[in-house]
Amino acid sequence: MNLGDGQTHRYQVRCSPRVSKDLRSLPSGIQFLIEVGISSLSVNPRPKGAERLKEDRTTWRLRVGDYRILYWIDDKSAQVLVDRVSHRRDAYPKKGNLTARVKSKNR
């Protein structure tokens, strides 16, 4: 698929149902910027500034202002699955909550 600017889509981008719900709760200007960010993942799923999460090395994070797009990349099938979009304060597990979950599993 051609983007109209000479770039072609190499990855298929799919979004979880949660992403639609996340986007509806945001102001329209932010929605547009996030939609552009999600769309750009089809050309380059690892754009400049995207990073793997320290807590879960299979999940990638792309910053869009104060918001984060969290997603997985499957290079074998050339797919990107966008899991969620949220404000940076809500995007990551709280350290205390993660520690409590690990301790409860080890009991």
C-alpha cells in the first residue's frame, strides 16, 4: 500500500478494541496525533524515540506528547499490534504494584 509520499507499508497494524475506547476519551487534536503515530508504525515499527519497556521487553512504547502508544511487533508475520494508548502517568505499572504481584506469586 502506498502512503502517497513514496513510502510503502511493510507492516500490518492492528489495534486491540481497547485502543478505540482509549482514543474516544481524548481531545480530537491528540486523537489525530496518536492516529498519525499509529499509522506510521506500518512503515517503521521502531521509529526514532520508540523504546522497549524495561518491565516487559516484548512491549514497545512510542511517545506522542504526554501520551504513550504501547504495542508489540511480530517481524515474522510483519504485524504490529497496538495494545493501548494512555497518558504517561497511567501507561506503566506502578513499581509497588508490580513488586506486590511478584511477592504474592512466590508464596
